[in-house]
Amino acid sequence: MDKLSIIAIIAQLLFGARMFSQWLLSEKQKASVTPLTFWWLSLSGSFLLFIYGYLRVDFALMLGQVLTYFIYIRNLQLQQQWKRLPKGIQLAFFLIPILIVIYGYNNGSYDIRKLLNNPEIAQWLLILGVVAQVVFTLRFVYQWLYAEKHKEATLPLGFWILSLVGGLMTLTYFIFRQDVVLILSNVLGAIIYTRNIMLYRKS
């Protein structure tokens, strides 16, 4: 197993842990709920998956993570948890994505052509991946707008519907990419998304 696979596995374990903890608590309370650990695990997993996407030269994967990274932070702020971190750690979380992008510069200019023209990814597949990540990311944009309106970091029904649609599209992308780790995580994710929709309908 190479180092890239280890990074992807750890990231998926973090994402899996957030969904598993949310699912267990929801089953216990017979309603779709959002534990605090969901946001901490989301932020940690997103950071690692962004690094994995960069090292694998996977623009679609990087795009999805950078769009949700700061939404995770905002939800921690709404739950009054972000300010509990030391200022240095807060600053590090904000700077990490920026520093990774700076690191990606080659001779003073970012190699966009390398990201958008990966010979290992067909152009139509890259487009599918980008669209899938955008749809998948919209769930957190929707959740963020909902949270700002209600001043509560929760996961509404629309979040789970967008999760299922985007998750199935993302699953298709990773099947073509033959990425076993991310295929398995997306299959498990689809099951949990469906279960949360069912819990919402019951409650």
C-alpha cells in the first residue's frame, strides 16, 4: 500500500466516522440529528482529502474539498466551538489551504493545464467529476444557508437529498477512476444518506 492510499484511507475513515456517529445518534433519537463531532471530523477529513487530491493531480476532488472546508469552520463557529481553539491553531486551519495552493505553483504560475489535462483522466470523465463535486458540495452550501438563517448548525432534509444525488454521481466518477477506497466510502455514504431521508420522513 503506497502513501497516497494511506492518506485517502485515513481521510475516508474520518468521513466515515462522522457519518457513523451521526447515524448512530439519529437511530437512537429516532430523528436525523447532528452531533458536534460531525464538524470536527469533517474538517479533518477534508484537509487530508485535499492533500490526496493534489498529490494525485485530481482537480475535481480538490475542488470539492476547498469549497466545503470553510463551511465546516463556519458551523463550528455557530456552535461556539471554534473560539475554544488557540489562536495559532485557528490561523493554521485558515492558512493550510492557501499554503497548499501556493505550493502548487510552478515557476511562479499555477499549473492549471496539468490539473485540467491529466492524461490519466479523460476530459468527459473530468467534467463528470467536477459536476459531481459541485452537486455534492451544494449540500453544504444549502446547509450553511439554512444554518445562518436558523442560527443552528444542523443537517436539514435538503442536505440529505443533495448528498444522495451528488454521492451517486461521485460514486460513478470513482468507479471509472477505479479508486477502490473512495468507491467503498461512497457506497456506504449512499446507504446513510438514504437512511437519514427515511428518518426525516418518519419524523
